[in-house]
Amino acid sequence: MNIQDFITDFEEQFEKVEGGSINPETEFKSVKGWDSLTAMLVIDMVNEKYGKTLSADSIRKCKTVNDLFGEINSL
């Protein structure tokens, strides 16, 4: 998995986010539409696409998309 593929998959979890509007330094919790449902969709996407189990606590401690990417890669 590379960061650009992850960002594309991540953007798809939002209902109204345009492709290419999120980058590695984006503070994802400030993206319009981020909520607990989106967090659950991200957890499910990571499990389905990457075969890794991401926890809500792991998401909470991340700030940027790059932080989240690093967290997933450390699992």
C-alpha cells in the first residue's frame, strides 16, 4: 500500500469529498463529513482492503492522514 492509494480509498469513505482534495498533511477530523460513522467506514475499509484491524483508539490518536497511514502500516 502506498499513501496515494490509501488517500483514494480514504476519500471514498466520505459522501461529499471530491477526489484529490485530501493530501497526506490533511487533518482528517476537520474534513467536512468526518464523524463516528465515517470512522467506522474507515475501520471497515482498512480491514477489507488491507487485512488489518484498526481500532477507534488508533484513529483518535492520529491527527493527519499521514499519521493514520503510518498507524495502519505499523499494524
